[in-house]
Amino acid sequence: MKPDTYLYIFVMAAVTYLVRLLPLTLIKKEIKNTYIKSFLYYVPYVTLSVMTFPAILSATDSIWSGTAAFAAAVLLAYRRKSLLQVSIAACAAAFLVELILV
């Protein structure tokens, strides 16, 4: 490897470490602001959604089957079906759309 590669890896490691370390060292007392607390409450859900949504659309050969699976999952989740029912319906929707398209 080139010497620059080690520098890049070190900088990335330092930035990643600082992003995790600074909030722990700078914020010592409890957060009492309700707006900030509600914002921080939703951060894990938003992060998971941002990472999952592109994977849903690109998991199959066609974006249409991914979209159909996503729509089926959202519809059944909105109707408060179980996780097993939602995942089976999403898989079935993606499979059926792939059968139609191929």
C-alpha cells in the first residue's frame, strides 16, 4: 500500500472516534429541552430507514419489484399486521412482480 493510504485510514479512524467521543465529553448534564429530546428519540429510526430504503429498491433485478414489496410492507404494517405477515407479503409481492416482468 502507498503511504497515503495509511494516512487516509488514520484520518477516517480519528474522525469516527471524535464523532463518538465529543458528545460524551461535551454534554455532561441531562438534556431537558423537550424539542432536542424528541429529535434524539427519532434519530435511530431515521438512520435505519435511510440505510434500509435504498437496499429495498435495489435488492431485486427490477426497481418495480422492490417498490411493490415496499408498498405491500407499508400497507400491512399500517394495518398493524404481524412482522411475519408483513415480511411474507413483501416477499410474495416482489416474487410476483419479478414473475410478471421476466
